[in-house]
Amino acid sequence: MSAAIETRRIAIVSACMRGDGLPAFARTEVEVTDDQAENGVHYYLAEAELLEQGYEEPMVHFSADEAPAFLFPAIDEYLAVDAGVEIQSLSEEA
């Protein structure tokens, strides 16, 4: 009997270009093994997914483990605003 290969989900934010040439940010999640993550396969999988969605190169990727602490919250806010979701700014929370 073979052992199951364990995978983990990695969140990735990417700076990339839209099909119309304008800059954009995107967030993806991919499933990889620890060995694949160590070899950067998660970035290739994220890029393939973004290309399928119509995004274009150049692309710069940051995983949740490697990104600065502010990046994911900032991208989440950007994507919410881009989707038309009303959010409360940090200055309004005080």
C-alpha cells in the first residue's frame, strides 16, 4: 500500500498585467507538496492559472510565507474595492 502524498494550500498574490495592458493585482491559491513549494512549483501553478484567466506577463508573485506582513491585507482591500465591495478604512475604525 502506498502512502498518501500530503499537500498544502498556499495563497499567492501577484502583480501582473490585464489583457488590455493595464496593471493589476490577483490572488490565487494552489495545492502543492512541501518539495514542490521548496522548488517554486507553486509560483508556476499560480502563473498558469492567471494566464488561463486572461492575465499577462510580466508577473511578480509573493506567497503568504514570503510576503511582507502588509501585502495580503492590502491586496484583499484592493480586490474588494475593485469588485465594488464597500469596506471600512483603517482610519474610520478608530
